[in-house]
Amino acid sequence: MHCHCLINAFDSKAPAKYNEETADTTGKLIIQGTVILQKKKTVSDRLFSSIFRRKKIYVQLVTDPENDLKGKLGRRTYLKEEITKLTGLGDGETAFRVRFNWNEEVALPGALIIRNEHSSEFYLRTVTLEGAPSHGKIHFLCNSWVYPSHCYQKDRVFFSNKTYLPHQTPAPLIKYREEELEILRGKGKENDMLEEWDRVYDYAYYNDLGEPDKGPEHERPIYGGNAEYPYPRRGRTSRPPTKTDLLTESRLPLVKGKDVYIPRDEKFSNTKLADFLGDTVKSLSHGVAGLLDAVVDMTPMEFDSFQDVLDMYEGGIKLPNNPLLGKIREDVPTEFLKSLVRTDGAHFLKYPMPDIIKEDKSAWRTDEEFVREMLAGINPVVISRLEEFPPVSKLDANRYGNQNSSITKECIKQNLHGLTVEEAIQNNRLYILDHHDTVMPFLRQINTETSSKVYATRTLLFLKDDGTLKPLVIELSRPHSKGDQFGAVSELYTPAKDGVEASLWLLAKTYVAVNDSAYHQLISHWLNTHAVIEPFIIATKRRLSILHPVNKLLHPHFRDTMPVNTIARQIALNADGLFEAAVYPRKYVVQWTSSLYKDWVFTDQALPRDLIKRGMAVKDSESPHGYKLFIEDYPYAVDGLEIWSAIETWVREYCSFYYKSDDMITNDPELQSWWKEIREIGHGDKKDEKWWLEMKTLDELTETCTTIIWVASALHAVVNFGQYPYGGYMPNRPTISRKFMPQPNTPEFEELKTNPDGVFFKTVLSQARTLAAISVIELISGHSSEEVYLGQRESGWTSDSPPLEALERFSKTLVEIENRILERNNDPKLKNRVGPANLPFTLLCPSSGVGITGRGIPNSVSI
Ligand SMILES: *C1O[C@H](CO)[C@@H](O)[C@H](O)[C@H]1NC(C)=O
Ligand SMILES: *[C@@H]1O[C@H](CO)[C@@H](O)[C@H](O)[C@H]1NC(C)=O
Ligand SMILES: [Fe+2]
């Protein structure tokens, strides 16, 4: 397999005197090194040890300072002697001894190359050198797959864990630093075909969601790079275009059996998870909506009662004894049924009991729990304070007519505990969950062109003296049947406990929940965490050397995000994918996220700014962390501000160690090109926005890095890990409604009087889609055993003590925050923290065990 066409810059320049290491090194100072690596799974132990007997892998140190910008290489040192008695090795890892001669000209062990002349790759974790005069221990944290040398045009270079701003780089390393960044940037779209071993990070549009070759109904727009559908960039994969549309990228890799390209070291490090997700992806990559319809149409299975739903968790659902069943089995791949609908053929298998119904099967139906979840559920990021009555719309009146709310004072005034509407607003007592403007422009299309029947919704809330909220009224709005310019048609529903009014009120809450769960999944979760982070990852790898302090700071917050997003494009966002199957905007799901990306403001992702923007907090130097909350018991905000503030302190301490003045920030060419690329390319569809920070001061750098870390860690954790605990019970968080509200004097209205549960289940998601959706949220709500949580990092990530000490303080602070969160959850005065379902708010507890725990803040968007 050895290819001789390799171009080796080092070999051609390497002086002849650097021969292979000789065994006899008497009289010279010997530097001991330890190399820890992991063999590829498919390589046998015997073959593996023969690789080293046969001298197939060697290391050379980058040495002398005599050449100004590119240090020379020392002699080749082969890996051959296995160290058997080393503790602390991970699963499948092997340690090797290497020895280097030390002499005066070798005095700079800041980088090394490693060359693999065997035919298969290995994972290089670390290299450690000991005994170098005046250096002590030198650690190289490599964490990279090293492929056979013919795969690379230049040898693989690794740097020690020292940190240098560009101008501080030791002269012999300067060229290596630049060349490594060039390799990571690649040669651009026209010039390279990306292969499995490549490490190129480049940008692409979301142009791989449709499959136009299958027919017009499988076409989808290109998101990103155009004014109509702005979008963050994704990583480039270099798949060929489709036949029908040269601007659309085909969905599968060119070679069967290969994966879609992801930069090699971004691939899942967690092999178990990768295998599991891999099966799901395989069974789903050809679309699921059609399959689910096949299942539904042929076996008209619907939930009839809430007990049917509970059976999913208690006994497993018996499949109907339907003669068509055999036929369905053939149509629907068994892998699909197994992985997604989880059936053994006769039953749908049991699902774990979601926390929301563990202690009380009906508490979710109460108004208290309905509103509490707006403050302490999985989407606690939308509620805002009402500052104007009635609520107004910001939609263009010329296009959409009057979209202002139809809620009147008369409708709510008797429920304001003696206050007038004006007084309630002045006293910060009125709040709103507003899903009106975001939805309305899409509603006509969604309701006519898909089977979804949904409303735009506004839910008005009153803050009571005990610190909890109560709902006042729900407004359901639809576009006027005569046309958009006639404005909205709205219906109002108020709380009711008995009779048909109570059934109507439950349905009204359900429409709100549909709204909110779609917004949660597509906007709060997918767009505002997964999608917006990817451009930061790409820009960081392309523009900031691994020697750069900001690269080192952000590195753990990018783990596993690119492969997870790749899976999302393969099975969730694609035409006929999971989102189209199970979330109400159906084939408009991604268009909807694009339209809300128009409103995305990076700086407002900072928690304090987000709270202020929603009217939930104001700056106040007297209050803890500098902000006063209007709803004091707003669990997401209270816990979130503590976490935010801890991240900010850590980031400021870390950055100020490297940047002693604002000038150093302005004069850092890597940092400036990084920021420019994020603004102009990664988030290039937003490049003309005025809100981008300039990146000229330590404050701006601190705020930017704090925001990136917040979004990738805590914000993602809140919206991700509660999905099963809260949404695993579908009636609490339905994602689709299939029917409009029953109107008086219709048969549906009569049915509501006699069979309210039946009407409920005809309205929400069907059974098969529910099972499919719940299987997926179960999968993505759990923590793997390899999860790395906020405040934790791989040891040896830097050689600088002050940053290590700052990280230690950060971890300690997080432990204290966690203790305070648990204390608050035990405080009966804080009624929003637990609620009638007896489900305490733990989504911002930093630590977690394995599995579905409803808590834990991993460093990165890793699932
Ligand atoms: C929920 O809100 C969205 C907009 O946020 C709207 O399009 C949709 O119709 C609403 N869904 C329901 C079920 O009311
Ligand atoms: C909606 O309310 C705002 C504020 O009161 C008002 O300026 C606007 O004209 C109203 N829109 C329409 C179409 O009536
Ligand atoms: Fe996620």
C-alpha cells in the first residue's frame, strides 16, 4: 500500500547526518520519552507488536534554533520498546519508550513529528519527555489519528502543551505553526477531495437536505448564502452534486460503506455511541415520514385514552392483530422498526417512565405545572414581561394586516387580584408566552399544505404574591381566510375546571404546548445551540493555532458537535426526515429555523442580555451577579446567572493571563482573523449586523468566549437533557396538532362533551409518530459514560500554572453552585422549583451520572 508519490518537505531537507538512532549512546545525555497510543480495533495484537519490532513508527524532535523560522529535525527515534508497567492507561492504550540524545543544538523540544510507515492508522494520545535540562517534564497532548505517511503531504507535527500568542512563538516553531494552520484550512473547494484521514475544516451551505433526483417533492431550498434563507455554515464534506441540481450536494458519500466526511479527529471518540447512532442513521437516512405513514395508514393505531399512553411505560403496547400486519413488516425495514419504534414484532417495547409522571400521573394537566414549565422546564427561554397592553405584533401591517392581540381588559381584569391592568403592568405582574409573530407568517402554508392544524398562540400570565404564575387567557390565532392583509382571526380561551369549558381549556393549553415544543426543538435546541456553534468550531480550527490560548480555552467546548450535526442533517433536518415527520411545520421546519435565524443576535445569547431583552431582569448592582429578576423565583434564570457568572470569571482570569493589555488583542493577527472569519464567513449571512463586537478589548474577548461556552454547555444542557423527563410523556409536550379547536354547534364539539380524551388524541400526534419521536428523544436525553462536564478537562492541557489554578477555582465554584441549587430545590417557599409533578429543577446542576438523569452540563453540544 505504500505510495511513493508523497511529497515530504522534511525528508528533502533533512541533513544526511541524521541517521537512525544507534543503540550505543554512551556518554551522551539521554532524554526519556513515553508515547501513548491506541491501535485501531481491527489490527490484531500480534500484528500490532510486529509493527514495532519492524520499526515502522518513528518520532523526530524539532530542534535547533539556527534556522530562524523552521527548526530542523533531530534524529529518527523508533517506537519499539513497550512499557508494560505504566499505570493510568486508558482502555486499549499502549505505552512505548523512546529515547533521544540531548546535545546543545537539540535544546528546544517544543514540537515533534511522528511518522507512520505501517499500513494502518493509530490514535496518538500523548508524548511525554522527561529529563531535558532546564525544561523538566514536557507534555504533548496529541489526541489525533495518525495515518500512514503516504496519506499526508507533510509529516504530522505535534506541539507541546505550551501556549504562545503568535508573536511569542519561538522562532524555530513559527513556520510549523503556520503550516499546520494551512493544512487545517485545506486548499479550498475546487482543489481537494476530502478523504477519511484529512483534517480539513472548511465551510459549506446547508445544501444537502433535499434529494431532487427523487422528484420535485424531495427538493428543498439551499439554506445559507442567500438573503431569502440565511443560515449558519456547516462543515464542508466534498460530496458530489446531485444530477438534477448542481447546487445541491448529494446526501451519501461517493463510495458505498464510507462515512460522510468529517475532519478525522472530530469523529466520535465514543465508539459505543457512534455504533448506536450509526444504526439509527442507517435505518433512517432514507426518510421516515413516509414509512411512518405506511405504518399508520395500514394499522390505524391511535391512542384512545391516557391509559394507552401510560401502557408505553408500564406494559408495552400490544400491536393490533391486524391481517395487514404481515404486509407492513415487509414494507417497513425491520431495522427501522427496531431502532425507532422499538418493537419485538408483537409489542412495542417498554419505555422508561418519564419523570413528569413518575410521582403523579395527572399533575401535568394542572395550570400550575403548565406555567411552571415556562420558568423551569425544558424551554424556559421564551417567556417575557408584558410592557404594553394589549400585546402588539411587530409584523409588517401592510403585509399581514392587524396582528395585534384581541385580548381585552374585560377578559382578564377580574383575575388580577384587585389590580387594574395598568397597575399590573406597572408592578411587573403581567407576563406572556408569545408564539404569535414567529409562527404567523408560516401558518397559512403549514395549515393548507401539510396535515398540521395549528395556531399562533399568546398565553397571558399573572405573577401572584407567592411568586408563582397563573394563566389568564390563551389566544389562538389564524390567518384570515380571505388573505393575509385581513389580519389575524383569533379566539380566546380562559381557565375552566369543569364541563366542556375545561376540555376546551386543556385543548387550548395543548395548542400552546405544540407551539412551544416545536419552538423548543427547532429554535431553542437545534438552531440556537447546535447550528450556531458549528461556525465557531470551524473558524477556531482554521485560524487559531493549537498553541493559541483561545484555541486551548474553547477546545473542550467543541467536542463531538460536528458529528452530531452531521447526523442531524442525515436523519432529522432532511426532506422526509424526523423533524418533518414529527414537528408541526412539517416540510417547512428548516425554513422556519432560517426565518428565526434572521432574528438571531450573537450578543443576546449571553444570558444577562437575553433576560434583559425579554424584560425578565434589569441591571442592579445591589443584586447577586448584578441583575435583579422581576420573577425572583425563576429557576432557569437564578441558577443560570450563577453558572454564567462562574464561566465569566474563569474566562476573564484565563484571558487576562495572556492578554496584559487591549493592544495585545488588537495586535494578535490570529485572533483578529478568527473573529473576521466568524463574522464574514461562518455567520456570513449576518455580516452586516451592527451588533457584532469589534474584538478590540479584553472585555469583548471575555464576553465573546463566555457566550460561546455558555451556549455550548449550559444552554444546550437545559434544552437537551430534560427532553425525556418532560417530553417523554407526549401529552405534556406534543409536537403536532392535526385538528383545529372544535367550534360550537359542530359534531366535534358534541364529541368533546362525551369523549374529551378521544378528541385530545385525535388532535395531537398519532401513536406511531409518538413512538418514533419518543425513541429519539430517549436516545438524545442520556449522558454517555465518557461525558466530560463543565469544569473538567483532560489533564495536561496546558503547562501554565495560573490558568490551571483558575480552572481549579472554577470547578470548585461549580460544586458550590450545585449545592446551592439542591438547597433551593428543598426550599418550600420557592414554589416554581418543584411544582405539582414533584419534579425539581436540576437541569443546571453541573454534574451527572450516566444515562437519563435530567441534570448535568457537559462541556459541549455532544448529543
Ligand atoms: C405554535 O406557534 C407557532 C409559531 O411559534 C405557530 O406557527 C403554530 O401554529 C403554533 N402551533 C400551535 C399548535 O398552535
Ligand atoms: C397595533 O398596536 C400598535 C400599538 O398600539 C399600533 O401602533 C398599531 O397601529 C396597531 N396595529 C394595527 C394594525 O392596528
Ligand atoms: Fe442536543
